[in-house]
Amino acid sequence: MSDLFGAFGLQIPLLIAQAVNFAVLMVALWYFLYKPVMKTLESRKQLIASGVHAAEEAEAKAAKADDEAAKVVHGAETEAEGIVSTARESAQSERQRIIKEAEARAASVEKDAEARAKEDAARALRDSEKEIARLSMLAAEKVLRTEK
């Protein structure tokens, strides 16, 4: 067998030394390179997994917050509708009160105007009676002067 190795130019002690060197290199690379790289990859994998988990939790919280916000908005809309309805009812009752008050004032003004008109008519009648009486006296005086 050594003739066969010799024919190919292989030397057994050198081949064994290279195999030992290769084994030492493999152990050194595995210990100093492969283990730290795998440890780094595992830590990154865990970091990514925790990030994904945190993102899922954040998404769930956002969905919950959206639901709560929608409920709050719906409640606010309902409350606003109630306030508007109350304000409309209040405005309607205030309108009715103002209309009644205005009608009462108009009736009062109308009565006052009628009373003033009657009073003015009575005063005008009295004044005209006085004027007629004065003019009658003047006419009678003239007639008496002309007869003398």
C-alpha cells in the first residue's frame, strides 16, 4: 500500500500531519467561529421573535383603542343629538312663549290704541261742541247787533 501511495506522491507521515492540522483547524473554527455565530443568530432570532410579539400586542392594543374610540365617538354623537334635541325643544318652547308674549303685547297695544282713539274722538266731539257753541254765540251776537 505504501507503494501505491508512493506512486501518487503521497507520504503517510505528511498525510497524518495534515489530517491532524485539519482536525485542529476544524475544532478551532468550530469553537471560535461557529459557536459565536450560532449564538449571535439565536439571539437575533429571539430579538426578532420578541419584536414580532410586541408588534402583535401593539396591533391588538391599537384595535382595542380603535374600538374604544368608536364607542366614545358613538356616545358623544348620541349625547350631542340629545343636546341638540333638548336645545330644539327649549327653543320651540321659548318661541311659543315669545309669540304668546308678543300677541299679549299686541292685544294690549290694540286696546290702548282703541281707548286713545275713543278718547280722541270724545275730545274732538267736546271741542267741536264747544266750538259750535262759541260760534253760535258769536252768530247770535252778530244777529243781535245787526237788529239794533
